[in-house]
Amino acid sequence: MIKVENLHKKFKKLEVLKGISTVIDKQEIVVVIGPSGSGKSTFLRCLNLLEDYQEGTILYNDTDIKKIEINKLRADIGMVFQNFNLFDHLKVIDNLILAPMQVRGLNKETAIANAKVLLEKVGLSDKIDVYPHQLSGGQKQRVAIARALAMEPKLLLFDEPTSALDPEMVKEVLEVMKNLANDGMTMVVVTHEMKFAKDVADKVIFMADGYIVEEDTPENLFDAPKHERTKAFLNMVMD
Amino acid sequence: MNLDFTILLPYTNMFLKGLLMTIFLSLASVLIGIIIGFLITLGRMSKNKILSISAKFYTDFIRGTPILVQVFLFYFGLPQIGIPIPEIPGLPGSREVITGIVAISLNSSAYISEIYRSGLQSIDKGQIEAARSLGLSSSQTMRFVTVPQAVRRILPALFNEFIVVTKESSIVSIVGLRDLMYVSSLVKAATYSAFESLIVIAVIYFALTSVLTKILSVMERKLSVHD
Ligand SMILES: Nc1ncnc2c1ncn2[C@@H]1O[C@H](COP(=O)(O)OP(=O)(O)OP(=O)(O)O)[C@@H](O)[C@H]1O
Ligand SMILES: [Mg+2]
């Protein structure tokens, strides 16, 4: 579904991605791990062109993403952010129907009907008419996931979706993500939740210093890492 | 010192007229400033370098020069470069009123443009990214995400600008515009009592801004419901 070839990204002089190549298959769950500043977010943001890149290509269903109309591409590739980024001035339901109506041209009734199904799915049917500031962090993130799903994306990107949450709320969000994975969604997840990676990922990518150091199944990568850099990182995060 | 306010009683009507003029002048100037300020903000955000630089120079110049200088520039300068300010027939003093509105509204437009700009910039970048990541175009993002939230911050600031202008507009009495400030000097000349009439207009200005400030705080409370 996605093929990344030799991706280079610079911020001014600072080279942040130094030649990334990987493949994301349909229905695959890819988890990206790595130390802070290694370029995980930047990599993710290149996939929906929230960041531009200087070298290399990203193919989406065999088409260069730079040749696709940008808003069409983004309608197909959803993103969930660390800080939720809900639209503060809109009720939950209006957060969910805005893009489907404006971008996909759905009429209001259809958009609302779809949104209700999604809210049910993330367990927030009773929050349909409240504003984001009335929700807990975990609830906000579940709404943000539902908002992304409302566009019926083919691929969902998650950038540390649980990092801003209190520990007791992490579980409810991971639960929703697991269900999505089971439903066959294609997902790329940047996270520090190693247990989630072990349980759900089909493939784990370890990034450091703008490179993909190692990518493998979670069994291989966690239990038998090949590179010293990976071992050191895992030792640190697994205690 | 003996204060005798009763000598002002015959001039009650003049004070009232002055107050109405002050309110009219401020309201008209801010309303025009809201429109000009909007155009300046568009200019500043424009990709056209000449437009954005001129718009920035305009706001910097207005904010960096005394309003009194600006008033004189319009009152004496415009006729000299061949742009006479007309007197509307049958409305004595309208030349001064027009000068006053032009000067104050241009002055205010620079401050209002800053209000718009900081209102737009105060919107969390994350929400804008979220909107773009859903496939909304930049103009759709402006319309559905940025502007509706900026308006909540801009409206109270605009109202506050109106309060500021009700006070600062007193400067145009210098060119003979018959606002509250001007009335006090007329009354002073007629009664030979400077202090009483100044106290009266100070109280009137203070009452006016107090009422407006009260309205502002209600407005702020109403608009902040969803924050
Ligand atoms: N907009 C930007 N402008 C300049 N430099 C940036 C920008 N965004 C990121 N960087 C730099 O790029 C590098 C990689 O950042 P990135 O956010 O991709 O790392 P990360 O792996 O996601 O880290 P973290 O785990 O802390 O989120 C860092 O050195 C960061 O300072
Ligand atoms: Mg990051």
C-alpha cells in the first residue's frame, strides 16, 4: 500500500531523515519505536505530506504521493496526534462530521448517522453533544480516533497517541486501537507502549538518528535484536 | 477653593450633545476601523511582498507616531495637498467631524489589524494540522476552524478598542470638533470656571467607560464558555 524509498528530509541544514526505505502492506500494523529526536514523527508526517521532503519517493498504491492531489491523499490517510487536536469550538458530533461533509461531500444526515456508529465503536455515544473541554484525555483521544475514522481512511497514522494521557486512560485508547487492528485497518503507530507493539504489531521499526536501524517481527526484534543500538535502546526502555 | 457646580446647569444640554458626539465619533471610527483593519490584515497575510510590507509599514507608522500629529496631518495636510475635506451643507461643523472620523478610524485601524492578527495567530497550530490532515483545504480550515475560534478572542478586544477610542477621541477637540472635551472648553470660556466643567466631563467619561467595561466583562464571560 505504501512504499518508501530512500527518503531524505532536512529542516534547513539539519538532516532528520537520512534515507528511509520501508514498505507498509494493506492491513499491516507497523509500530515505530526509537529514542527522542530520531525522526519518528517526521517520518510519519511525511507520509501524509504534513512535512515536505527533499529526496526519495513515497508511493501510495504505486503512485508517487506528490503527484496526488494533496487533500485527496490526506482524506485517505488519517492521523491521530499526541495532543488530540480536537476542534475546541465544535461539539463532538460536529468534530466528526466537519470533514466528511466538506471534503467528501456527504449530506448532514448521512454524516451524522456514520458518526453515531463510530462514537458507539469508541464507546462514547453519550458524549455526542458535549464540547471537547468537557472530556477526559482518554475520551478526547477516542473522539480524535473516531474523527479520523469518519473519513473512512485506508491508512491511519498515530503519533504517540497515549503519551499525553494519565496512566489509567492509556488502556482505553489502546483497546480502541486493538479493535481497529482486528477490524483490518492499516496502521502506522509511533509509540513507547512496548506491550502494545508486542501484542498487536505485525512489524516493528526501530529508528535512531534518522535511519531505520532494524525492522522485523515483534518476536525477532524484541527477543533477538540484531544491532547493538537496538539492544541498548530496548534495555533502556524495558528496564 | 470654592466649587460651584450650579453655574453649569444651564449648559446641561451642551454636555449631553458633547457626550453624544463622543459616542458617535468613537462608534463610527471603530466601525470604519474594523473594515480598514480587515483589509490591512489581508494585506499583511498576503503572499505579495509589496502588499505585506506596505501593510506592515502602515501599522508600524500609525502605532509609532502620536495621534495628535496624525490629526494635524489630516486637518492641515490634506487640504494643502489638494484634498479638501468637505463641509456638508446644512451641517455646521461637519468638516471637523469628518476630519475626526478619518483620523481616528485610520489610527484605530492599525490597532484593530493587530487585534485580528494576534487573534488568528492565537489559534493552536495543532488544530490547523488536524484539519489539514483530514483533507480540508487551507481556506476551508480558515473558515471552519481558525476564524470561528479567532472571532471569540477578537470580539472582546474590538470592544475594548472602542472603550479606548471613547477616551482618546477627545484629542480631536483640538480641531474644533464639538465632542465632550470641546464642550468643556466652551463652558469654561463662558463661565470662567475651568475646574467644574473638567470635573463634570471626567465623571461623564468615567461613567461611560465603566458601563462599557461592564458590558465587556459580560461579553468575555459569554464567549469563553467553550474554552
Ligand atoms: N519543524 C521543525 N523544524 C526544525 N527542526 C525540527 C522540526 N521538527 C522536528 N525537528 C527536529 O528533527 C529531529 C527529529 O524530530 P522528530 O520530532 O521527528 O523526532 P521524534 O523521533 O518524533 O522524537 P520524539 O520521540 O521526541 O517525539 C529533532 O532533532 C527535532 O529537533
Ligand atoms: Mg515525535
